[in-house]
Amino acid sequence: MADQAVAGAARLQSPGYARYVILALFVVYTFNFIDRQIVAVMQEPIKAYFGLSDLQLGLLTGPAFALLYAVLGLPIAFLADRWNRVSIISISLAVWSAFTALFGLVNSYLMLFLMRVGVGIGEAGCSPPAHSLISDYVPPRKRAGALSVYSLGIPIGSVLGILITAILYRWVADYYEVHGAPQYLAVIGADVAWRVPFLIIGIPGVILAIILKLTVKEPPRGRFDGAAQDGSKSSLGDVVRALSKKPSFWYLAFAAAIASLVGYGLFPWLLSYFIRISLAAGVAPQDALANAAIPYSFVIGGGGFIGTLAGGYLTDRFSGKWLGAYTAIPGTALLISLPLYFASLSIPPNWMAFLLLGVASALGSMWYGPVWAVAQNLVKPSMRAMAPAVLLFIINIIGLGMGPPAVGALSDYFREAYGDQALRYAIMAIAGMIIPAAALFLLASRSVARDWEAGE
């Protein structure tokens, strides 16, 4: 038994094993965004099948998911500062994967809404414990890079979610158009093509949850922070009081929330915008979705991949001279992205529009790793699941909760004045929110060094 304990401790100290843990958590986060984005990709078929308005679609992709996702993140993070973080992530992965599959079986808007709530409940248990785990496998000045690798689950999960969903939908729709749907599927509705991606994509997550639990070990808390964990536990009140003394955290939180509002608002609706242009030209629904989704996935996903890595690399590199780089670099990148978004929406949906979107996506993704690294380093180890949970709560209530329905509501409002162009103007209006987000990031750069050093 003693030999096994020594071997286990040596394994936890291994840089190779730390890389495996970060990779495993990245894969989990990739599934997080694959499952999260299927609804956004299937917006137009779901809208046609249920006869929904743009606001109803926005409520489905935003608040239905965000409400309990944000609220439950806090008690789950409280638990993660006290219990096995690997177990929490594994259980959460199995739950959100199951609800993703169930989404493809329902036949009313209310049930669609409730299944999305279930996905949000499961996904609430992913990032706070994952951030805390990574901080116990990586020393402080390398955390932005490690958390950027983890955050690559956003662009890669988005790419895979778009591609897999679009390919499955097109293949099934084309097949049923020729051969007809099997009779036994009639019980779940007349149009089964949009349902298949949910059923197929949800199942592998349950298998991944078992693999994660069996292969990732729980490390000692705070082992890279000068002393072993002293056994003390921090309440939500303790965390909020600690963060209330750090103005950089609140600048950072609301900057990230507004940037997230733009990102979550633009992602599903840009795809719908391109699909609707094809539908207006008489293209079949499955072809319109595939024609828009394939280039869009590589542009947005590729841009997000490059930007996420670049944000972590640049901030880790320049923070040695100035810790304010952790927020100044993302703020500057966001400002540069705004005219690129406007330009991409001002021209026909061709290769130039997608290229501009790709560059804008890269610049708009540079805040992911740095923001989470700062959140981890502003607090002591016993708060490292709760602090990002507070940050996630603010980001998701504002960003995910308000972004998609805001675009949908504006699109419905503009329809009378702008007709088929209403969605384009709604997207451009929300993109303008980049300006206050960038301003808050730049304000945070003035106090982050002082607050970071106080945390250490």
C-alpha cells in the first residue's frame, strides 16, 4: 500500500500526467460546447417545425440554458472546494449528455425549454471544478496558458458541433426525402431529421464521463502556492468579501460578461443570417444549412482557436513585465474586432465576409484564458472553485442569458422597418457592445497588478 501511495504521488508530480489531465479536461469542455451548440445550429429547422418567433428561439438558446447554469454554478463550486472535483465533473458530463439526447425526443416548445434547462443544470458542474483542478496541476505563472488550452474547448467544440450537426441533418434529410422516415420514428414527430443530431451526439458523453472518473486523479489543493492547504474552507460570503476588495475583479467580470453577451448573441444568429439568405434564394433547407455551416464553422472555430491560444501566450509572455497585460491585451483586441464585424455584415456572404469574421472571432476570443487565470490568482487556494463560479455567474446571467434573446427581440422589432434585413441590423447593434467591454478590460489593467500581488 505504501508503494502504491508513493507511485500515486509521483504520478501527480509528473509533467506528462499534468498534460494528460489538461487534455482530458479540454475534451470534456469540447463536449460541453458541442452539446451546447446543437440547438444554435438547428435553430432554423426547429423554428420551422414549431412555428417559433425569433424571440422564442433566443429564449431557447439563452435563458433556458443560462438560468440554472449560472445559479447552480455557485453551490456546485462551493461543493467543489470541499469534495472530489473529478467526481463532480464526471457526474455533470453524464447529466448534460443525457438531456442533450432527450431534447431530440420532445414535441412541444415547453418540453424543448425544459430539456435545455436540464443541459444547463449538467453543464453548471464543469468549469469551476475544472479551473480549480488545473490550478493544482500547473504553477501560477503558467496558468493562463493551461487555461487557454482548456478554453480551446470553446472554438473546437463549436466547430465540431456545427459540422457534425449540419452533416447529420443534411444526410438524414436527404435520405428521408428519397426513402421516407422509418415508421417506428413517427411517434416522435413527422420531421425527424433535426432530431437525429441530438440523439447521436448526446450518448458518447456518458462514456467519456466514465473514462474521466477512472483516469484522472484528485490532486492536493494549493500545492503550487507556497504552502499546503490548511484545511480551512471558504463560504460564498468569504469569497465575495475577498473579491469586493479587488476592483480589478469587478472590472474584469463585467468586461467578460459584456464580451460574452456579444459572443453568445452573435454566434447562433450569424449562422441563421447566412442560412436565411440561402433560403431566400430558393435553396433547400438542408443544403442552406450545410452551405452556411461548413465555412462558418472553420472561420469561427479557426479564429477562436488562434485567438484563444494567442491570448494565453501573449499574456503569459508580457505579464512578467506588467501584470496589467492580462486585461489590456484582451481589451485592445476587442476594440480592433468591432470594425471587422461591421465590415463582414456590410458585404455579401462570400469568402471575404467569412475571412473578416474569422479575424474578428480570433480577436474576440483572446480574453478567455487570461480572464480565468486572473480569477484563479486573485484568491487563495480554498476559493479557487468559488471565485470562477462567481465570475461565471456574472458572465452567464448577462452574456448567455441576455445575448441570444436580445438579438432575437431586436430582429422581431426591426422586421417592420427593415424586412429581411432585420436580423443583420440586430446583430450589428449587439456587436456595438464591444466598446464598453473593451473599456472595462482596459480599466482593469490599472489595478490588476496590485490585486494579484495582494492575493499572493
